[in-house]
Amino acid sequence: MPRFVTIHLAPGLSREEFAQTAPAVLEGRHAQFQQMFANVLEGFIVSVYEAADRAALEREFERLGFPFQEIHEIQVALTPDDLRRMVAGHGG
């Protein structure tokens, strides 16, 4: 299933608000939450979701009431070990 990275700008969002929305996020009707990174002081949130397509993810955000600024399908995901293998394979 395709994975997507999303960017949300939500200045003033508190940890309590995160906790209140957690059950709905975990329910995942149209897309499945994978991971989130946030700077709550700046209101900058990056999330990773799996969804059948971008439209399904957009439906999920609409259901949750989460505005988003960007959605991008992930084409490549690499771990540090993957990068080491890539460098070794190219004579680095």
C-alpha cells in the first residue's frame, strides 16, 4: 500500500489536543496512521500514513478535521543500513 508524508501547520496545538484526537486517528477509516513528528511550540507536524491513494488520505483528514498543507507519496525509504549498502555498492 502506498505511503505518504504530510505536513500540517497547527500553531497553538497542545499535547492535550493531540491526546483527544488519538482515538479517531488510530481508527483509520480511509488511511492508516504510521508515525508523527511534531514541534508543538511551532505548530509544525509531519505525519506518515498508508492509504490506497492520495484521495483516500484526503478523506481521512477531512473526517478527522485535520487541515494539511502538503501531501507527498513516498517513493524511497531508506534506513542508515540501506544508505551504507548503497554507498558500498557504488564504490564509496
